[in-house]
Amino acid sequence: MLGHFLMPSLLVRDALDQTNAKLKPKCSQLDECIYDSRLKLADSHKQRKQYDVSLLDDLTKY
């Protein structure tokens, strides 16, 4: 009788393990993409700040 309860849970566990194995590479790719996007955003903020400072310098010259 206990075997009837164990078998479905083992099948579910196996299915979950297979799903996790398929999703893990996609999640790491997504993490890399998010990290790259954050780096690009930080770089664009830095460039904008430099532009704002140079624009302010130009305005204070006159």
C-alpha cells in the first residue's frame, strides 16, 4: 500500500529534476544578460554625467 504513494512522488521528483536541469542553463544566461544590462546602464550614466559636467564647464566659460 505504501508503494502506491511513493511511486507518484518519485515520478514527480524525477520530472522536477529534469525540468530544473533544462532551466538551469537558461537562468544562468538570463543572469548574464541582466548583469551585462546593468553594466551598460552604469556606463551610460557615467557618460551622461561626464557630458553634463563638460556642458556645465562650457556654460561657465562664457
